[in-house]
Amino acid sequence: MKLVSVETPEKSVCKMTFSATAEELETASNAVYERTRASYTIKGFAKGEADRAQIEADRGEHTFWYDAINDLMDRDVPALYDAAMQEHGFHAVDEPSYDLVSVKKDEGFVATATTALQPELKLAQTTGFQSECVTPAVTDKEIDAVLERRRAAAAELVPHKGPAVKGNIVHIDYEGLLDGKAFAGGTAQNQTLQLGSGRMIPGFEDGILGHKGGEEFEINVTFPARYHAKDLAGKPVVFKIKLLDVCVRQLPALNSDFAKKIGKVDTMEAFREQVRKQLYDGKHASALNRAKDQILTQLADAAEGELPSVLVESTYQHEMENIQQQLQMQRMSLDRYLSQIHQTRETFTANVHAAAEKNTRARMALLQVAQNENLVPTEEDIDKTLSERAERTKKTLEEVKAASNVEAMRRNEGIRKAADWVIDHSTIEEKVESK
């Protein structure tokens, strides 16, 4: 492979073009074929017996191209890229993004690498910023809520001799029968179930209500029409139930015994004070982080200059991916979330993009501060960090270094140190919000 050109299509953006000949592509494609041929099953041939021409006739002539391109890019491009960056005095602030421009059997392929370069920002101010750390007061209601949660967590199950009612905890054996035969997943032993929880299919928990511990009985239920197991969806079944016991959750009294057991203090007054301090510390930590963020936002506002668009876009895409992941964990779609916060998709994405631009500007300003104030970690600092990582992971220093992006580590650590430096050279006024 060779480097074809180095361009700066916009300020603080570098675009390199690389090419490989048809011969290089063919050699690499054949290597991929030899490496993967055993995995191909082609009609008329036993697995792994078809030759390259037969595989390409069945799957297309491009079958081995893209793995071959990746192999060539991984092998040759890093050295070409690093040499060009050094020659031109460029300093990357993000990983390059690669694009395949063209690929033809008789011409080889052309690919590009686009990289965000460190922008030159005019820093009108780097110290002396001011913000407020306003910590909300802790209310008695909040303390009560924590104590109730801890009380619930400390509750004990006590056997109940009467009939089961909603809210009771029961232990059961059960066997499900479809057309008189047991079905997969329908049998369990000594299962714990809170009646009214809705954990089981409709009708199951209701069928236990009114029964006492030690009883054996049957309940008739029908699986939901949209049940995940298609062979059970919408089907009527019979469950044979053995009700082992019925229990009630007995809450401990909020007294000195509770304080000693849970809070490790002598009195409820001392326990309430302990909880108050824990709540205050949590609120204060959040408020302090917000105050620090305000200082870094002021730094960003004081930093003038053009940012590389590819870096802003990369930050934006990363933020959107994080949002999508968080919503998926909550089993919520973006559209549903937007309806809850009363925002259009256009307004929401514009706000995320603006935040990404602000975050990028702050990071680039901090990187410049780190360089100006000699806060960028040395080779010795990096080696120490990598050595500690090697010790934790039971790997050699060489293995850890080979798997690490040292430049990104140096950059990120410099940004972190610069953030601490800017905050340390600014003023945060502490306030407590009244009740």
C-alpha cells in the first residue's frame, strides 16, 4: 500500500488517501481464502472442499475482498499514517475514521482516513472563574423515606396460618399441564412468590388466594395470546399447586434495637443524624460536580476558535449512542421519551449537538491548558499507569502497551489534570439551600 495524498479540507481536519494495487488486493484476498476456506459450505461440495473460484462463483467475487482490505489496512496504514502526521507536524485529538472510496478487481482499492487535529484556540481566560455550589437541604421526609426502605429491607418472613391474601409471600411447588401433559418450563420446586406482584401469568396468583399452607389444589389459567412461547400462547392449561407455606412480611420497630442492628449506633436520633449526613453528602457531591461543570463551561465560553467538525460530530454520535443505551435499559423508545419531555426530535438532537459542541470546546481548551501549564503526563507517568494495569490484569507491560492507545491516554490524562488545575484556580462559593 502507499500514501496517495494528504489534504486539509478544513481547518484542524486532515484527510489522507491510501491505495493498494490489484496485485496486493489479490494476494491479500487469497490469504483470506486460505484462512477461511474450511468454514464455507457450497452446494455440491462437502464443507471446506470448495476452491476459491467455486466459492466466489456461489457467493460473489467480492467474498474475500473486505477482509483482505482490512488486513492490508491494519498491516500497512498505521506506519504510513504516523509518518505523514509526523512529517506535517499534525497532532491528532481523536482516532481516524476510515472510508472505502472504491474497490475493483483490476484496479485494487482506494481508502481515506479522516482525522481531527488539535485546533488553535484563543483562550481569553483560564483562571479566576466563579460558580456556586448550592446544596439542597435534607428534609425530615427524605430521612423518613430512607428509614422506611431500610426497615423494609430488614423485614422478616413470619408464617401465617390464615388463608393467603394479596401481599403475602408464599412458597410453592407447581406443575403445569397442557392437554394433560407437562410442558417445558412449567414445573418448579419451592418457588417464592409475592401474591399480587403480577410476576406470573394472569390468573395464576389469584388462584392461590384463599388457600392455606399445606393445601394442594389445581388452578385453570390461559396463557396470554402474545406469550413469548408460541406453543403456549393463548392455550388453556392446568397448574397443580402445592402451597408449602404462607408468610407475612414483619417490619421491625423503629427503635434503639433497629438503630444498633442496622445503623451501628445507639439511638434512633443518632441513626437519623447518620442518614441525614449520608443524604447531605450525596447532595453536596452532586452540587459540587455541577459547580465544577459550570467552571468548565465558562472556560469553553472563553475559548474562541474553529473546532474540527469531525470531532464535534464524533462527540455527538457518542452522546446519542449513550442516550439510546440508557433508554434501552429502561425499555423505552426515543419517541416515547421525547413525548414525556415534550420535545420534538429536531429540538432534542439540536440540543444534544449543541452540548457536544460545548463539551468538545471545553476538552480542547483543557488540552491547550495542559500543554501550556506542562500538565501532560510524561513517558514515565504513562509507563507507571501501564505497569499498574499490567499487574492488575496479569499481563506483561509490552502486552498492555500494545493493546493501549498511549496517545489517547496521555491526552485524556492531560485534560483531567487541566480540569483540576482550572477548578483549583477558580472560586466555588458554598451555599446550603434552606428547607
